[in-house]
Amino acid sequence: MLIKSHISPAYLLAALATVTLFIYYRSSLTSRVSSVALSHHATRPANETLGFAALYVVSGPGSPRRAGLVANANVTELELTIPDQVKWSDEEVQNFRFDNSSTMLKGSIKAWLSHRLVLQAFLDSGLETALVFEDDIDWDIRIRTTQVPLAAAAARTLLSSSSAITSTSSDSYWGDTAQWDLLYIGHCGDYFRSIDSGIGVGYSHPSDLDVYKHTTYTDPSLPDWTDLHPFTVSLFAALGIPQQKRLLHKSAFPLCSFAYAVTRHMAQRLLTELAPAKELPNDQQRAFDIALLHACLRDDVRCFTLNPEIFHHVEGESLIAGQSADVVGIPPVDKAAAEQVRYRKETPNIGCGFWSRDFDWKGDLKMLEYFREEVSRKGICLKPGRH
């Protein structure tokens, strides 16, 4: 895994105890990624930034999750850019509120400020695309060998102009950037309506897809329906989506901001127009992901959702330990999957991920290389009872 030098020296010294970091600067991704032949790309592993110009991580100062994230990224050889964050003061938090009647929680404000800082860092870089994700996410070991190549091929089919299909630009790996603004790669559900309005069977129907630009494709890395999030299964059954299929569609009602890709144009709009907080009404000011949702509901914003997602947030420590989790007060999407997560020892909609800690290489470089070769490059799960 390669990591950009946006991390404070103090944190690097601490991280060196558990992970090996290689710092380098690349001049271009053009030679590594192009979109001249969809079938060819679909069989090639994605590069270390998953076909985007960079992977940006939202991670607060001294985050206890960062070391684990970096260690997992080492196994799948992802290159991360982690901009330095600041400890937001009470004054900065208060200044961010719309007015004294704002009900925004302090944690939500700090997260919003942190996302804005990362988006600005992306704009300052001069790059054209970025995948932004939070530091408490999980992903499948086959993300580079299977999942991203297939998803990007579907995106190129759905989101590319005829000129982009023959382009050599790295930015067209996920489709022509003139055709999309934001891609939800990681989320907690896009159920085509609010959760309060009902999910899946009895509420959604195959004809609902007719309203949205979409495509489906086969992904052999997807878990069987018995192991997918209950809400996802209900939605796919209602829409008539077969097993082992992913759906890429115009965003309908996307929830959470675990991992989202943006173009330069969209990042600028988020900072100045779509998510400036103070200029938003109170019902849209509750959290950054709510601001993204409302932005994507606009006619002039082109958001697309990968369903099921390929990034999902990591569940709590009590679930890892197999203890009874206190599900009172947790979000309804997490609550619905809590028992399944304990049973599977996997995060929702992930087939073979890192949350179980089976691929914790504990600073052993030989073990790291073994996991890279067998787990990441060959896609062998290696977990007890798996085939």
C-alpha cells in the first residue's frame, strides 16, 4: 500500500510500529488506466487508486481507526491520501451552525467540516476525480481483482459518451466525467424511497427502474441473498434483480457517505453551492450525508448508486467480540443487520472483508506478502470454513 505524505510526522512514527509505508509521488495514471476496450478492462485488476485519480480518506487527528485502515489497505495494495485534519474548536463548531436554533450535533458538524477539508485538498491537488471515504469502512479482498473492474466496466457502458469509450484518459475509467458528478460506491442503502416509507417487497416494483437510468451486471464476488443485508434482499426481490447481480442506477434516495466519488466540478459545487451548511435550511443541515442526499435529488446533479455497495462501515467492537450489542438507538439499517453481522462475522453486503481481523498481519512483512499474494491477488478468502 502506498500512502501520500499528508500525515503528520507524529502519526507516521506511531504507524510504523504496525505498518510499512512507502511514500512516493506519481506523475500520471494515464499509462495505467484507460478505457479503450471494456472487456479488456473488466478482466484486468484495477490500479491502486481503483481507477480514480486518488483515494482520499476522512480521518480525524489521532483517529484510533486509521492504523487498521492503513494495514488493510496494505493487503489490497491501495494508495491512500490522508490530508491532515485539525481539532475543530467549539467556536468553529458554533460558527458552522445556521443559527442559534440549529439542532445539528457537534459530532455531525465536525464530520462535515472534515469532509469539506478533504474536498478542498482534492481541489488543491489539481486532479480530476477522487474517491472520498471515511476511515471506519470495510471492503472485500477482491475489490481490485473483481469488483471494481466489473463496476467500472458497467459505469463506462452506462455513463460514457462515444468519444470517451475510445479515450486514453484515466478519468474515463468510470465513464465520461461529463456524464456524472457523484458516484455512491459505499453507502448504507439506496432503497428508492425513505426508510420510513417502506422498503422492498410491497413498496417497490420492477417498473420503478423504468424511471431511472440503470444497468445490471453479474458479480461472482457478491454473497448469496441469505448473506446480503435484509433490506437489500427485499429491494432486489421487489425490483426483480436476480442473485449475483449488481445494479448501477441513477441515485434515488442514497443514504450515508461512507465512500463517494466526485469530479472536480462536483467538489467545487459541494463547497460553494450544494453543501455550504449556513445557507441550507435546517432540515438539510443535520449532517453532511443528508446534504449529499438533497443535492442528488436536484435535477441538475447527476448522482449514481452502485447497489449493493462495495464499501460499508465497520461495525462496533461489541459485535467483533461476539457480545450482545445494544441496538437501542443505532440507525435502523444497522439494527436490521445486527444479528446477521454477528452470525456471518462480516460487515453488511461484504463477502470476505477485513472486519473479522483474519487478515491482520501484525507488522509481519512475510505474512503481509502472503496475504497480498493469496488473498488479494488470487482472491482466496482463507477464513475458517470458507472455500
